[in-house]
Amino acid sequence: MRGGFAPERVHDSSRGTFLPLLVVLLLSVGLSMLFSASHYRSEVLVGNPYYFVLQQAVRVVVGLVVAGALVLIPLEVLQRTVPWMVLGTLGLLLLTFVPGIGVSFFGANRWIVVAGVSFQPSELAKFVLVFYLSYILSRKRDRFEDPGVSIVPPAVVLFSFVLLVYLQNDFSTAIFLLFSGMYVFFAAGVPFRYFAFFFMVGVPLFLILLFTREHRVLRLLAYLDPSRDPDGVGYQIQASLRALSEGGFWGKGMGNGTYKYGVLPEAHSDFIFATVGEELGFVGVVGICLLFAMLVLEGYRIGMRQGEDFPRLLAFSVTTTLALQVLINLSVVCGLLPTTGVPLPFFSAGGSAALVTLMFCGLLGNLSRRGGDSHG
């Protein structure tokens, strides 16, 4: 029995897409909220209230240029670079461990710095992994009964990425990569029995890795009972929930929030949505969630229009990866999941994450131009 789905191409006479409009709207609201959430921290750290938002704006411009290139480059050309994508990303992940290039913050080797520019390779790994797995599994679809040829090689690449990110002391991103990759296996139609084997091996290993590091256990305990850690993670969750609740129905107004003034840690990054809730209220939260929902639906619609396995699987996988990031971040902010460090696409400060989000959008734009022109 196989998982996944392989719908027939849905003929859509309308070649238009709302994708560019949705991206522009999310970027506009995201940058506006980032300025509101970060101006105090920027003023305190560097004496310039515009520092974080200007940094992000520059990265967004770079991301839009890269996304534009991905829209225009034929998919057939991109897929010929898959081996170099994988090898290059593995090389970048390894560079995080090289003294003088890799930079460690709070015990995590997640960044590399070249010529004064920092970059987080694990963010790029999200893009490359989805592209590679979609490409290779769509090509091997008829050979899944021979796992040594069709399933084991991409599984080795997946676990290599996950292992290197885990060794950077980035447990959350490693788990995210794992689940994102497993989705591609599922959507490609890999038989369920291989997933059963994965869960028999993977679940015990996950529990071992989770409970062998004290800070992970503390995060879990703080999630279950925030009062256990009133000055750390527990405080962060409680402050986030208070910020959301104080926003009420209409919010305090953009720029009028108070929790960003040193009350809520990471109010401009991982917990920026709490600032959104405080300042824009229930109405703003629902509006932004609707924009994300429309983006996800548009991504799936683009996938349904594809006539070949690879572009269809790629569209579904890219869209699901973006949706998963949004759901995880919002769940953390609302106290439904332990803190993870997964950023909110289009909103959270972070150049690497912004670049990769726009690269995903560029791929969807590429596929939307193909539409029903591909023939399976």
C-alpha cells in the first residue's frame, strides 16, 4: 500500500495566479510589523531604530532578485543542477564547524561568516532538500518495490542533512527537515511499510536525543507547566499569551504595543506574531492567517495544474514546507507547542530565512508559468 497522492492534471483555462500579489501583501505587512516590533531593540543595541528593518529590507531585495531568477530559469535547467545543490549545501553545513568561518552563538554552530556577511546553511538545506527529494523520488516512482535503488539513496541524503544540522546543536531545525523530507516521501507515494520501519527506529531515537540534553527537557517541562520556569522559556510563553490577549478584538494599533519594550523576548523574530496580535488584535490575526491560507491554497492549485510528476510533487512539497513553518510558529506563539526557534515566513527578522522563503515563492512562480503546458 502506498501513501501520497497523484491527482490527474486539472485543466485550468485561467493561467493567472494571485501568487505575486499575496507575496507583496505578506512582505508589506511583515516589514511594517517588523519595524514596529524591532525599533526599540534596534535603538537600544545600535542607536538606530531602523536598523533591523533596513537590514531585512536589503535581504528581501536580494531574495526577490533570486526569486525572479528562479521564476525565469527553466525547470529543466534547474533540475540539472541538483547534484551540485546537494553537494554545495552539504559543504556549507560542514563549514559551520570550521574555525574562522563557522560562528557559534549560545553553543550553536549554525552560521558561517564570509566577508562580513553571515548566512545560516540550515535554512538553505530546507530548499535544497525539498527540491532534491521531489526530483529524485518522482523519477524513481516506478521502482519503489526496489528500495535499494529508489528509497535508500534519497533517505541517506535526508538523514545526512538532518545529522549535520543536529550536530550544529539545532535540534528544532533538524526535526523540521526530517518531517519536511518525510512529507515528500509520503506525497511521492512511497509504500507505508517503509514509514512503519522509520517510526520503529525513529521514535525511540528521537526520545533519546530529546531527553539527553537538559535544555530540551527544560523546554518541554516549561511547555507543560510554564510556572516551572518563570524566568526563562515559561516566562516567554506566558508573555506571548498575555500580549495576544491584551490585543483584544481590534488591537492597540500598529506601533502601540508595549510587550516589545523588553517584556517579550524575541518580539521581532520568533515571537513577532504575539506583537501582531497585541497591536492588530483578533481582526489583524485573522486577516494575516487568511493571507497565509490563500498562499497555501494557491500553491496547491499551482501543483494541481502540473502535468508531470516532478513539478506537481515539487509544488505540493514547497507549499507544505511553507505551511508547516507557519503552523509551527503560530502554535509556539499560542502555547500549543514548545518553543522551537522556527521563524514566521515574511515576518520574522532573519536574512537566511527571508531569502529561502522567497526562493520557495520563486519556484512556485516558475511552476505557475508552466501551468498546463507540461505533459505527462
